[in-house]
Amino acid sequence: MEGSASENILFLKEAKKTLKKLDDAKQLRSRLSVEDKRLERQVAAAEKALSDEIGSMVRTRKEAITSSYDKELAADQEKLRRLRMKRERAKSQGKAERIREETSELDDETRVLRTRLATLFRQNAIPRFCNSRFFYALYMPRDFWDWVIAVLIFLIAFLAVPCGAFWGFKLENPLVLAGIYFGDITVVSFIYLTVNSRLKLPNLSVLRQGRDMRRHLKSNMKKRRVIIASIRKDRTDDYYDLESYNYEIAKLEAELEKVASRKQEALATFEAVTKRVISDEITEAGREELEALKAAYRENKEHFRKVDGRVREFTIQLTDQYEGYLGKDFLTYDRLDALMEILEQGRASTISEAIVAYRTTRQ
């Protein structure tokens, strides 16, 4: 750049001022960028705090509504459970009473038959064991199960006992087993035939009469079981006077339905209306603070935009007006001061000469 030394010094001073403006603008832009991030975090935190407060309040209010209705429902359900238990007890008692009533004649007849049967054997001096299923199965079998019992007894007497004795005492001689069988058959046959000749044959008519009475007793017991099974399977409640329980149960069930319906309506109203009211109230309460933060954020953003424009403006100014003459490496405070000092001392008359002189002194 040609011109007087004073003009060149003024040019360098203007370049230094522009450089200072650029650095100041960059520093301010950096501070504004930090502030922008801080304000952005504050706005996000404030919005989240409002959202969390709304969510917490909505949950608390909804839980309060649900809890209130659930307590009422639980109380009614407990009443209903107890009432149903009372009804079942009353029904069970009614069935027991019905069983007693419908089997009373059979029970009376059975008691009379048992007494007559015991008296019959006692009057004829017949031992009590003769009045048993075991005795009749062995000596006077009649039905299928009598024959099953008889076969089992004979298998035990003539198979299990001798074999058990032979293997239990760890005997090995087959002759010993034959001897055990012989003794077993002899003893069992002797006992069987003795009872047959001394008890069965002399009292055959009495035993037959007793068998008929036992069959009658068995028939009565079967009839009784049929009656009891029929009563227990019967689903009709007309016999048990349960109308009062049915009325109270129906009343409680209707009340439960009403409470459940009110609960659903209350929750629907809460979701449609109350929830929005809560949100609006909390949002309104925090609106001023949030809007202030947003305004500060917008203002800082605008300030940053303007300062960033100034940085670009000063950068372009330095490039267009000074970098072409000085070079980018001389656009620093130290080198600009050094160039002005060279010009002031008269060691150079132009900026180009000052640059050469500066480089010469640094070599």
C-alpha cells in the first residue's frame, strides 16, 4: 500500500480496531452460545417439571377415585361372600334335614331289622361271628362278592400261608413245603368242617332267615344311598326356604353393579374433564415462569444471531480491506504493533517495507 507513513500507521490502527471488534464479537458470541445452552436446558427442565407435576397429580387423583370405589366394592363383595356362605350353610342344613326326613322310614326299619337280627342269633345261641359277611361268604355264598371273598380267603389259606411260611423261614426242601401244605389243608379243612357241622347245619333255618334279613338290610342301605345321592345332586332350591337369602344376594349384586358402573363413569369423567382441568391449572400456575424463561431464551437467541452476523461482517471486512495488503499471518495484535513501531521509527515508509523489515529482524 502506497502513502505516507502516517497514513500507513492510521491504516494499521484501523486494522487493529477491526481485529479488536472481531475478537470482542467472537467472545460475546461464545458467551451467548453458553447462555443459549443454559437457557435451553432450563426451559426443558421447566417443561419437564410441569409435565411431571401434571402426571403425578393426575395419578394421585385417579388413584384416590379408584381406591374410594374399590373400598366400597370390596366391602360389598365381602358382605356378598358371607351371605353366600350363610346361604350354602342353610342349604346344607336343609339338605341334611331333607335326607333325615326322606330316609327316616328306612332308618327306622333298618334299626328294627338290626335289633331283630341280633335277637334272632342271641335267642338261638349262635355266636356273633356267624352274623357276618365273612361267615356267609364262606358257608352260604349267594352273590358275586360273596364268591370273591370266599375265593380270596381260600387263596390266602391254601396259597399265601404255606408259601409264606416256606419262604419266610428260608426253607429249601420241597418235602418240607409238601408237609406244610398237608398240615395247612388238614387244619383249615378241620376248622371249616367243624364249624359247618356244629354251627351251620344245626342252625341252617336260622342262618337262612338271618341271610334274608341281611339282604333286606343291604337293600335298605342301597335305597338310602340312592336317596342321599339324588338329594345331593338335586339343583332345585325350593325345598330349603332360601328366598330371603336369594333376595339379599340379588340386592347386593345389583348394588355391586351400580357401584362398578359409578366407578366407570367417574373414571370416564376424570379422563374427559378433570384430567384436562388439572393440566390447565398446573400449566397456568407455572406459565409465567416458563414464559419468562422462553422469552429470555428467545432474546438470547436473537442477540446471538446479531452478534454472529457481526462476526461474519468483521471477518469479511478484515479479509477484504486488510488481508490483501498485510497477509493473514500479520493480522495479529503483536505484529500490527510491530509494523506500526517500524513505521513510527522511520525504518520503513510503506507497509510492504515494514513487513520486510519485520521479517529481517526476526531472522
